[in-house]
Amino acid sequence: MRIALPLLPSVLYLLALFVYPFCYGVVASLQPRGTVGFSLGNYLAFFLDPWQARTLWVTASIAVPNTLLTVLLAVVVAYPMRRGIRFERTITTLLVLPIALGTVLVAEGINGFYGPKGWLNQLLLAAGIADPTRLTHNYTGVMIALFVQHFPFCFLMLLGYISGIDPALEQSARVLGARPWQVFRRVMWPLIAPGVAIAAALVFVMNFGVFPSAVLVGQPAGETRTVAIAAYQAAFERYDMPMASAIAVVMGGCQLAGLAVILFFRQRMSATGVATVGAGKR
Amino acid sequence: MPPAIQSLRFRLTKRFGAKTVLDDFALEVQGREFVTFLGPSGCGKSTALNLLAGLLEPTEGEIWLDGARIDPLPPEARGFGMVFQNYALFPHLSVFHNVAFGLELRRVPRAEIEARAGRVLALVQLSGLEHRYPAQLSGGQQQRVAIARALVVEPRVLLLDEPLSNLDAKLRLEMRGEIKRLHAALGLTAIYVTHDQAEALSLSDRVVVLRDGRVMQAGSPADIHDRPENLFVADFMGYRNLFPITVTTGGAAGRVVGSAGALTLAGRAPRPLASGARGVAAVRPEDLALTSESTGTNVLKGRVRLTEYLGREHDLEVELDSGHTIKARVAEPVAVGTAVGLRVAPERVVMLPAEGGA
């Protein structure tokens, strides 16, 4: 009980702001509009309607490749920076800026730069490329927006993780005969992989919930109609809160499933001894 | 073990920005020799080791191993072994795989890896712990793995960077003996970096004392210990009594008499000190002994101000009649306030040129 008392404020906070609304949503999703009692009607309606069910595939086809791309590039950029580089502070500041600016401003910037009348297109037209590829208000636009938003966060997380690894490990591997690539594959990668898995899990969850970017730089009525948009339309266009709740629960389920897959692989690595130790710890 | 190298010869300068960390440090290490770089932190000793390993690039200089220039080679191509201060064991690999690491990279057949790793683990007395992970080992065991991992690849030169400084006092002595035994048994060529003079003296064939990136003295442990050539080496090697003196009777490298006020000391000068020159008389506390004589060469009279009990010996701080304070280490207990006579043999008093003339 002595332990419980200091925890009380945070428990109340969680109960009031997370657990209660969450349970409320789950219960609401089981009470389809215009019916009495509980049923799975909303879920059936969602999965049986191709226009609705398709949003899962649309979201996954954005979230999964984007997660892989973001994490991969973050590793590629952060790894060479692990011992510090020139202008590191400037580079880091530039990379962090998108987090500070917020989604909408970033989306506006993307429209301004990559849009049909954006700087990039004008440059390409001036260079004589008459019919450049359309980069906004479609799948590509959303991919760019999500990357811009999530890369900095992923990069910073991995940079911290990678630079926390004792430089002497790398040095001893070198002296023992490992070339730089072998150092990465045999020493550094096994040590950073657990961190990469966590970064991937977080980016995936954020990607799967994509909403503003999908609306502002995507094509919300078609190829980037994500689950979040479906839930929004149910809630605020058709005012069908139970249906919206059901869609939100499905979305949460997918996010949890993604997490489970990533954490399963992480666990398997630790079972083989790879992830038994974190960065810098011995 | 493959045949030992003939020699490792280098001349190295390293600057970080405007700061010169190593200033034209030149040395030739013979095959099977155990050489120690000794000095306080910041003297450049670890930088020198990292340059030899290839982990740092020299600003200027060359490294030659048996007639081949190796400084352009990356660390993995030098065939050296290195033991780090914090051991740097791979935390995700078992003891066996830590040791096998260098052999796997050299594409040694599996059976041979197992045989060689087994042999070297037996050599460092770790047989049976092959499947443990570094986190499951004590500091001393981790150190042994680090040494085994460096030895198993049969390095042409073994580099050791303060390998004992993270161990407690008892274990440090034990591992010091272990390193000495391995060096003798395997005929290794070793370069050892430390700030601990006792380690340097007990392990080395040759000691190089460094300060601010320059060699202050290089020689056998006895040379460094008994015949320091300058104030810095004397101070570092435990000559805790340093009296600024004026030479009264100078000469060649022989006997020199100097005085500071009422204090007169006779000693020997490693380098000529002329009459009237300013110098420093350096005396180890251990070289002073209590005496009942009241006059004679190098008999100093005074009163005990402070005593420290060390177990076998007693450290005294004695205020001499001349006004100087001297530290002595004696066998007998002496009460504070006692009037005592101390004596030091003239050959144990080192007369050095005053700093600046060094």
C-alpha cells in the first residue's frame, strides 16, 4: 500500500483519460446505431464493405513500406554520425525542425515544394522536363509527408542508441581483423538491432494512424483513404459514433498486431543472446 | 606461435588541432621485448598505442615492422592484438565466440578454431566458462577473456592499454604476474601503457617515460628507478624529497656536493653539474635510514613532525634543523616530537639540473 499511494495520481490520470474512454469506445462499438443490446454488427459491416475494408490494405501499404524506409535511412544516416561529425548540431537542428513545426505546416511545405506549381516542378519545367511525375495528392505525397515527420524522431532515437555503444568495442573488432562492414554486421548491428526494433515499432504505430497527411497531401477519397479517414467520416460525416468506434478499435488492433510482430522478432534475437544487453551496458 | 618479429620501429607525431599530443616520439622495439610507455594522464602514451594499432592516424611519422611500412595499413591489416582498459568484450557473444572472433574473420577452419580457442582459454585459466556471456563474468575473468581474445590470433605485437587499472589491488597483482608469465612463455613482443610505476618496473624490459608527448627518459626499469635523468622522472618514480640546491663542489658525472642554506648533501649527478650551478637533490624516502651518528656525510638531524603507520614500515615527516622538511620511510616506529638523525648514502642522492636546464 505504501507503494500504491504515490502512484495514485498517475493511475487516476490513466483511468480518466485513457482507460475509461478506451473502454467506452469498445463498448460503444458493440452497440450499433439504432439497435438494442450488443452485437458485432459494426465490425461485420466494416469488413463486409469493400470500400471500408480496403482502408486497412491502403493504410498498411503506406505504413509498412514507410516504416522500413524511415528506419533504414535513419540507420544509414545515424551510423556514420556515431562518433560525432562536423556541423552535427546544425544538422541535428535541421532534422528536428519538422517535429517542431507540426503536421499541417509540413504538409503545406510539401504542397508548396513538391506540388504541381511547386518549386520542384518549376525547376523541372525550366530544365525542359515537360511532364514531371505528380508527387502530391497521391500515395507519394503521403509517403513524403510521413517520412519528413517521422525520420527526425527515428534518427534521433537511433543516434542516441548507436552512439551509446562503447567505441572500444568497435576498435577491438578492428584490431582483431574486422573490416568496417564486418564491424557493423558482427558487432554493431547485433547491439543496435533491439533499438532499431523499438524505433520501427513506434514509427509503424504512428504511420498506421496517419490522418492529417493523408488528407492534406494525399488523395483522401481514393488511394490514400486510410483507416483513420474512414473513422473520421463515420464519426463526423455520418455521425455514426458506434461505427467510428468500431473502426478505431480495428485500427488499434492492427497497430497492436504490428507491434507484436516486431517485438516477436526482437524477442527471438534476445533468445539467441543478441539482445540480452542494451547499448553501452555490460 | 609464429616466429617473433625482429623489430617494430616508429617515429610519430600527433596533433589534435593546435595541440601536440605526441611530439616526434621515436623508438625501436625489439622482437620479444616488453616495452612500457609510462606517464601521467595526458602524456600521450595511449595516443601512441592507438597510433600503433591504427585506430588513430599520425599527423606525421612512419611505422615500420620488420622492414615493411605499416602506418598506411588499416588496423585490421596490421596483425596486432590489443587489450583495452575496459576489456571491450563483445557483450552479445559468449566467451568462446569472443575468443573465436579474430579466427573466424581469418577464415580459420572450425575444428582449428575450437582447438586454438580451447588452448588459449586454458592458458588464461578460463576452461569451462566458454558458454558464459561477458556480463556473467567477474572483472578478472573479463580481463582474461580480453587477453585470450588478443592472444589467440597470434599477434605480431600485443598492445595493452592500462589493462589492470579497472581491477582491485589484489587482482591487479595477480594479473600482473599472469601477464608476465604469458609474455615469458609465449615470447611475445608487447607494448604496455600504464601510469603505474610499479607495473612498469615489474613487467618491462624497457620503460619509456613520457610527458606532454615527449620522451623524458627511456631505459631499463633499474635505470629509470635508480638513475632518473631529470626532475620529472625523479618525481614520477617516487623521489619525494626534492631540495633545490646550489652546487658547491661540482665535477664530471661523479660526486657532487650541493647545499641549500644549512643543508648540505653529497650525491651523484647523471649529467655534469658545474660548481655554482643550480640543481635539485632528489632523495627517496625509502633510502633514508635512522642513524645514531651526529655528524658525517649526509647525516641530517631533525625532529619528527608526523608519522604514518604502513604495516611493515613507518612514514615519517621530519623537520630538519636546517628548516627543510624531509619524508623518510623507516623500519622502526618513532614517536612524534622525537629528535632523530637520518642518513642517506651519497650514491642514493641524485643531483639533477634545476628544471629548465633539464
